[in-house]
Amino acid sequence: MCLSIPGKVMSIENDIATVSVGGSEVTAGLQLLENVRVGDYVLVHSGFALQLISEEEAAQTLALIRQLEDLSDDDNIPIR
């Protein structure tokens, strides 16, 4: 199973974005998307921005990921 993580585009240089993901900054290629701007939210997987999403969708997805982490912590279930 693959999981893409939502992040906010902080800067863009050529076709590479710096994206804030959970407080960390990662680089993501923008070759698969058009018209990405600083401040947009994208789904990042394997070093590429795969899809533009809304800020609301990003927040909902991050909340679900946090719930999974909490479940894992409570029940000693590893999430990998």
C-alpha cells in the first residue's frame, strides 16, 4: 500500500518545490502537475507532488493520520 502525505508548498525553484509536511521540509518534484503556486497544498509521494488538494482536505487527511498514530500508540500496533 502506498500513502501520499499532504503538505504546503513553501517555495518553488524551477520544477522543484519545498513542501512543509508535518513540520518537516521536504523537496518534491512538480513535473506531474501544472500551475502549482506557493501556498498550495499537494499530496507528496516518493519525492513527487501527485495532486493539488484544498487546505481543508489536507487538514482532514492529517487528522486521520494522527488518529492512526494515536491508535498505534494505544494498542501497541505498529504502523509501517
